[in-house]
Amino acid sequence: MCSLIAHVDNGKVVRVEGDPDHPYTAGFACGKVNRDADLVNSPERVLAPLKRSGPKGSGQFTPITWDEALDEITTRWKAIIQESGPLALLGYAYSAHQGLMNRGLVSGLFHRLGGTRLLAGTVCDTCCEEAWNFTLGPVGGADPEDVVHSDLVISWGADLAATNLHFYSLVEHAKKSRGLPLVVIDPRRTRSAKNADLYLPIRIGTDAALALGVMHILVRDKLVDRDYVARHTLGFDEVERDILPKFPPEKVAEITGLPVADIEKFASMYGKAKAAMIRLGEGMTRLAAGGQALRAVALLPGVTGHFAVKGGGAMLLTAASCDLNYAAVRRPGGGAPVTRTVNHLRLGEDLLNMKDPPIRALFISANNPAVTCPEVHKVQKGLSREDLFTVVHDPFMTDTAKYADIVLPAALYLETDDLYRAYGAYWMQWGPAAAKPAGEARSNFDVAQALAGRMGLTDRIFTLTPQDAAKELFKGATGPAAEADPAKVFAGESIHIKHDWDGQPFKTPSGKLEFYSEQLAKIGVSPVPDWQPDAIDEAEAKKWPLRLLTAPGYFQAHTAYSGVGFLRNREGKPFCILHPEDAQKRGLKDGDEVRVFNDRGEIGLMLKVVDEVQPGVLLVPGQRPTGEALSGTINMLCSDRFTDIGEGATYQSTWLDIGPWKAASRVAAE
Ligand SMILES: Nc1nc2c(c(=O)[nH]1)N[C@H]1C(S)=C(S)[C@@H](COP(=O)(O)OP(=O)(O)OC[C@H]3O[C@@H](n4cnc5c(=O)[nH]c(N)nc54)[C@H](O)[C@@H]3O)O[C@H]1N2
Ligand SMILES: Nc1nc2c(c(=O)[nH]1)N[C@H]1C(S)=C(S)[C@@H](COP(=O)(O)OP(=O)(O)OC[C@H]3O[C@@H](n4cnc5c(=O)[nH]c(N)nc54)[C@H](O)[C@@H]3O)O[C@H]1N2
Ligand SMILES: [Mo]
């Protein structure tokens, strides 16, 4: 998360830039955030509350006042609670507003109402996060700014140029000034890969095999730090004895599709480095065995002892090391009321099939599941239920909002006061509103408080200003976050929140890096890292010739920037990327309109033919709204199956095929 400066003229945000005085943001922002003035001022924003006036999904609405909207919502909720109990309510709120108040208090509202609880984040990072927690415990990884001390950087399934520009810029600088080598491991030849000293175009879903193959070579070549292993890790002996013999270089080459020479080269670079930093991305975990992949890679610095060295180790996320008293906002009233859960990625399934009681009232905030959730056909069907009362709070008329009974206009982050703590770096900062909300838009925080008041909730948190509410987070905070001086924070100072560095800490049950995890054994997952083909994946692969690769768009992050015409055009009409060999086989060429299909349905996209991916892979960057594509959206083809760890999304366990678009229209016409 970046530290930004918003320039304001006459009450209007006219320009947004990276703060030049911030050590990590260093005066620049990415291509998307640079356009955030266009986002707040977008002519496409919803400016007043709306009530549905046509069939669900039609997008026909008439404006109403806030009082009418809030009264209708709370009257309906009270009636539903009376008839079916609070479990008939679901607050489906996510992270588009990264502020701790505007994200947290919406959850706090539904917690306090005793609604069905959302297991949030399974669409994104629960698989990688839980796999990390089983391995290192709930702690942040290496400080990205310590890369100045690294002698090797590995971008493992992270497209740095797209999603981590500030880290990438430090890497590029070190590359130029002192020849810091960069290794990129990614099925897509990303922008970062083009700049790498070694690029490994790994087969999707085989990262665990590569990591175990590297360990095999480290053992063979006596590059294991036996002292570190003995003192700080648990279970390496078992891995060495039972698992590593299965992964000699030739076998790993067969599994991963990489040449033996490159595997040897990579292992040797890694084993000989003194401070290698692995930047882990989430992409490799969004498939059936994603958790094991993350674990195997995150264990590598334990074999070489790089976890003990400044500039070495691994970094997935950092937020777990910021122990604020989040419960003050997210769980007012304390404890967990009797509840049940809906998994974030199973919205469609649960809207259709949950019983006793069924979900009857749905509040969606800062989330666009009709595009970003797998099994979109099910999501659409669930949202179309006539007996479901849906409220959507969003700055834009999204695909999801079109299904709402009531749409509430949301303020954007530049229009709200909030406290931010980064999740890709160790910084915290207060971000005051730069402008008044557009039209009648109101913030998530504000709406949660208004609804709480009308529902008769009297907890203090629902009456505080955002700043006073944020102060509650520091009461009962622990660790470095507790040392932050709230006075400085609220004066706008950026606070660095990392401990003085003394090697990567581990917060597992053993207090060590767990090659062997008893906790995993208990839930029936292999307690040691391993790679095996997945039976369902293999069956799908026999039916369909192509595997889906999903990666971030450079100018569109999910759908949050689809309200900015400039960025939409820069990204271009929703497209997919196919290797020339696969295109030729099907008589397809660059620029064609194509039909992408599997058992779940078909969508229409533009085709780019480039060798950015290997044969057998179809890359669809980002998730784009249905109105922008030729037809449909990629998640119509993705299943809602869970990952091995963390019940996360498996977008990349999707197989499909591609053909000319005309054929599809002909079939439809017949
Ligand atoms: N520009 C931009 N920035 C974003 C976002 C965006 O959509 N656009 N989204 C934001 C969000 S919500 C998130 S969670 C983060 C995610 O940020 P990242 O973790 O960096 O992104 P991922 O989507 O996980 O994809 C990273 C890379 O993983 C690769 N990958 C896919 N499968 C595999 C595999 O099996 N093995 C390996 N080694 N690599 C694989 C993809 O090709 C891709 O290049 O980014 C955030 N920032
Ligand atoms: N196929 C496939 N699907 C994926 C992924 C993938 O890699 N492949 N990635 C997954 C990942 S990592 C994630 S995180 C999810 C993201 O999925 P979503 O959470 O649905 O993300 P967005 O599409 O950005 O939708 C956020 C919505 O919030 C709105 N918004 C912005 N600011 C505010 C605010 O302050 N308040 C309110 N109320 N609304 C606001 C935006 O207008 C937008 O409509 O998608 C997941 N879906
Ligand atoms: Mo995400």
C-alpha cells in the first residue's frame, strides 16, 4: 500500500501521486493509481440511492432518498430477523476500501447483528496465507526494503511489474547499480520475466515439485545449512528421507516442463547465495494443491539458512506482524455469537442451496461477485432469487449492483478518513479525506453506523468518528504496532512497524519452521511438503486441451478501475493469450474474436497470439465485467472447488478450449 498525495483544486481531486518523502513509495505510483483523480471524478459514478424498478439484473432503477433507502433496508431486515432469525442475513463485504475502519466496521455490523458469517478472502489469499501460517506461523515475512542487502531475488509466481512496483523498482535499481541477479518463476513471460537473469516458464501447478527438486540438489551438493536446520526447523530429516529422493532433477524436469540444466542452474544460484530473498505471489496457490506449493517454496530459505540473514528469507504478506486490536472494530460486543459460515467463493452455491434458514437478506459492499467470484452462473442465479432482498453499496453500477433491490452510492478512499496498514510492506499511515464524497455518496463506515443506529445497536463504536474509532485499535495492540505513537499516526506521519531485525521469527506450535506440521496431519493433509498429480485435474486435462492461467491485468485490477475510461482503453477489450502453436492448430490468428468454453459455459473474448505462455495454456488477464467483453466473463468457466489448504479458490484448476466466435453465434442461431 502506497503513501499518496492528492492535489485538490476547488474541492476537487485533480491529481494523485506517490509521496516523494516516503522511503518506500518514493514519489511514484502505478499506472492505475496515477489515474485515481479520474476514478473519483468518473462520470459513471452512482450519485444517489436507487431502488429497483425492473426485473432483477436489468439495471432499471429510480432514485430515492437516503432516509427512504435506510428505512426500507432496516424495516426489511427486522422483519426477516423476526421470521427467520439473524442467520438469514449475510454481510458480504470485502477489501476494495483498504482502510481499517471502512473495511472493518461493515463486518462489525453483521457480527453484532449475529448474521451468517462470511469466510472472507477465500477468493484471494486464504490458501496462501493459511499454508504460510502452517509453515511459519502468523507472522509477516522479510521486509521488502531489506532487498538492499540481498544478493539474489526470486520472484516466484509474482508479477512484480504489475502488483509490486515499489519492490520491483528497488530490485531494478540494485540490478543496475550492483548487478543483483533476478530469477522469475512464472508460467507467463511477464514484464518482470523479460528483465530476469534466469526465467523459468514453469508448468502451472508444479511449483512444489520444483522447490523439492531444488532441496534435492542442495542436499546432494552439500549446500544445506545443517546448523540452521537443527536449531530453527522441525521435520527436515523426514523430508530428506521420504520426500526428496522422489525429486531428482530429471523427474522434476518431467513434471515442471523445465530443462534439467535450468533447474540445476537455479539450485546452484540459490544454494550459493548468501542472502536470497523469495518474493512469493498468490498465483501459484490458486489451484487444487496450492497450499502444498506455497509450503514447499516457503520452506526453501530454511534449508539454506537464509531466513537468518538480512535481505534473505521469503515474503508473501506482512500484515500478520501488525497486531492492532482489530476486534474493537470488527467484533463489537466481543465473542462470536452462534453462527454459521458462507465461504466467500461459494456465494452462488449458498444463495441457492443454504437452508434453515436460507439467506434472505444480502448486503454486498466493496465486492463485485457477479464478475470476480467463481461459478458466476450460479452467482447470477442466486442473485436473481425473487425472495432475496439484496443491497449493494458501491461507487459504480457494477454487474452485481444490477441485481440489487437497493443500490447505495459509496464514497471512494480519497473521500474518507481512515487508517491504513500496508500488507506488502511494514508501514502504517492515517489517510484523511481529500475531497467530499461525490453526489450523495457515503462511506462504508458511515453507512455501517447509520444501519447500526436504525437496527437499535448501541455499541460505542457505532457512534465514534473514524479517527476516534481508529484510536480504539491501539488499545490492547501488541508487538511493534503497540509502540506506534497514535499522536504521530493521526498527525499524518508514516510509521514503520517492524521489529528490530533479528532473523525471521516463527509462530508455529513448535516455535520453529515446520517442515513437518502436526496441525496439517490433524486435518488430513500431508504434514510434509510433497507433489502429486491431482486426480480431478488429471481427469479434466484428458477432456480439455487447454489450462486456464489467470494473472493480474496491468491497467485493470479486478473491476475496481473499470469506471476509468482511460484505463479501460489502455487494457483494451477483454482478451486472452494463446501460444502460436495452439492458435495455428485451430486456424486462429491474432485479433480474432474467439469463443472460450468448457462444461460450465462459453464466453467471447479477443485473441492475442504470442509466445508469452507455453503451449497448452490459455491466459486470461484480470476479470472484466460482462458489458466490456464480447460476451460473458472468465469466472463463468471457473469452478468453486476448494484448495487443499485454506478453502481457497482454484481458478487455475480450470480446463477449457477455444474456437472461432462465429461458430458460437451460428450454434446460438440454430
Ligand atoms: N495491476 C494489478 N495489481 C493488483 C491486482 C490486479 O488485479 N492488478 N490485484 C491485487 C490483489 S487483490 C492481489 S491478491 C494481488 C495479487 O498479486 P500477485 O500475488 O502478484 O498476483 P497473482 O494474481 O497471484 O499472479 C502472480 C503471477 O502468478 C503467476 N502464476 C499463476 N499460476 C502459477 C503457477 O502455478 N506457478 C507459478 N510459479 N506462477 C503462477 C501468474 O502468471 C502471475 O504472473 O495483487 C494486487 N494488485
Ligand atoms: N478468475 C479469477 N478470478 C479472481 C481472481 C483471479 O486471479 N482469477 N482474483 C481474485 C482476487 S485475488 C480478488 S481479491 C478478488 C477481487 O474481487 P472483488 O473484491 O470483487 O474486487 P473488485 O472487482 O475490485 O470489486 C470491488 C468493488 O468495490 C467497489 N469499491 C471501491 N471502493 C469502494 C469503497 O470504498 N466502498 C465500497 N462500498 N465499494 C468500493 C468497486 O467499485 C468494485 O465494484 O477477485 C478474485 N477473482
Ligand atoms: Mo486479491
